[in-house]
Amino acid sequence: MALMPVTEALQRVLAGARALPSEAVPLNDALGRVLTEDVVALRTQPPAAVSAMDGYAVRSGDGAQAPATRSTARSAQAKPRASSPAA
């Protein structure tokens, strides 16, 4: 018996699949579930342009926790270090 092409196997599986009905659940019970509708924000947050304060904090040890998602981040420009206040 020859192997079935992946595309044909996928078509056969999906032909018999039906979407489950949606249901409302408390947020604490929603872990691992998939949304059936888009979530839309009622307002812009933050309400002002504050991109100067946006950024990412990365700890070098975080990469060891999840080696499958480890990546290297590079900055487009050098950032000066914060200096200590004069004594």
C-alpha cells in the first residue's frame, strides 16, 4: 500500500471536521481555549504617544529556560547607559 500525499490526507481529515459551538466561560477558565471572535479594545491605551518609554527588558538567563525559542536581539543604535546622580 502506497503512502497517501499529505494534502489528500489533510483534505480527508478536514472533510469530517466540524467547528464546536462557542460558549462563554469565566476568564480564569479560559486558559488553553481559542477565541471564536476578535477582541476589540474600547479605547486606545495608552491614550497618548509615549513611544519614547516603550522598550523590552531581556535577562540573559531567560534564554536557558526556553532554548527552543532562544534568539539574538540587536539594537539599531547604541543606547547610553543611565548615569548615577552626582553625589
